[in-house]
Amino acid sequence: MKKIALAALFIIGVISVKAQDVTVDQILDTYFENVGGREAWSKVEGYSMKANVDAQGMTIPIDMVNLKDGRMVTKFTFQGKEFVQQAFDGETTWSVSFMTMKAEKGESEDTENYKRTISEFPDALLKHKENGYTIELDGEDTKDGVDCYKLKVTKKTQLVEGEEKENIVYYYMDKENFVPIMQEQEMMSGQMKGQIAQTLFSDYQEVEGLYFPFSMTYQTEGGGGQTIQVESMKLNPEVDDSIFMFPAEEVTEEGEEK
């Protein structure tokens, strides 16, 4: 694995597009050229990673696996116990409750919304046309002191309390390096409804010829957040299918579920 300064890594792409007014296609073409090439990205069948997240002064290790068919699992270890924060077994989403220590299936609406994102793997910008997404150049902006192209990505609608809602995500592409440094999206449900969720990307590193952000911060606009720092990553891993499956209920001799 190697880490290269972005300015040096992306200099060829920068020269090729700065001499003219850019279009969405040019931005995306340069982005994928800089991070390894569309062909190589299209061959990714899955990835696994080990990372750490800082939470209230504690460092919590997490393990994530994501596959092209949508199956995924995110686990974290806390006080010596392992929890499944989120998983999808091919049919339904599920997680392990921190309070009850039991596996619980996700709401049907949550599962349906997740299923609508499966075709985005491994990058929502890679096959946006095939997925029916539209991308517009929505001007320019500055984020964290970085000049960016602002892309408005309209995806498949999402279910919110039984209603289909427009699903728009804004990508901020570094004008110098042509990689995303931030995503923004309005929260459509829950206690944070109406607020802007932001994901910040940095520390791009090479993994088997492709470049991924090794630092991702999830926050609300103007508020605090959590940073996931990737320690290691592997493409197309061999995994045991059982890690995705909702655990079967254990039954006592009296026939009661444990």
C-alpha cells in the first residue's frame, strides 16, 4: 500500500481539464482516471476493511465487509463484546441491539431504501447513467478552504414514512485533484430531520491500484461528528457467507426462545 501526495498524483488530469470550461463528464472522467481507472473499478466484487472510530475519547475498532450483491456487515468491539452495527443478508437489514444484546431485523422501509442503493457499488458515480441518476454541475463552492466543483446528484427516490421522496446528494469535487472531499444530504426523517448530513473524505491511499479515502468524518453541518480512520483494506476478499446472516434463535429445552 502506498500513499502519494494528491497534487503530484493528479497533475496530469489537472492539466488536461483546466485549459477549458469543465463539464460533468470531464470531471467524472478525470476523477476515475486519477483513482485507478473505470475498468479497474468495474472489476471490484467486494472489499473488507479494518478501521478505528473515535467516540467520546475512546478508540473503537470496527470491521466492515461490503460485496457487489449488496450483502454487507459492520461490526465493532466494545468492552470485549462484539456488536453488529449494521448488516444485510440479501433479504433484510439487521443489527444487534446495544441494550438487549439481541439481533433485531430492520424496518421494512429501511431495508427497501438500502436495496435501492445496491447498484451503486463500488461508487455511486461510476454507473450513474445505468442507474438512472442525473448529475448536474451546480456551480462552484469552497469547503474547508478548498475550491470545489459542486455536483448535484439526483438518485432513486427514498421511502420516508411510506411516501416517495426526492433523493439528492451533493458532491464537492476538489478543483485541483478532482476527487470528492465532501458529500451533503438533507436528513429526511428522525430527530435530525431537516438538518444537513455531511461526510468528509481525506487521506486518499492506494489499495491494489485503486485509491480510497482512508479518513471519513460523519457530521451534521455546523456540528460535531465522528471520524473513521481506515487501518487496512483488501479488495475482492474471500469471506464466509455466514457473517451476513441473521442469527437463528436459540431454543431452550422448554421450547422458549433465548
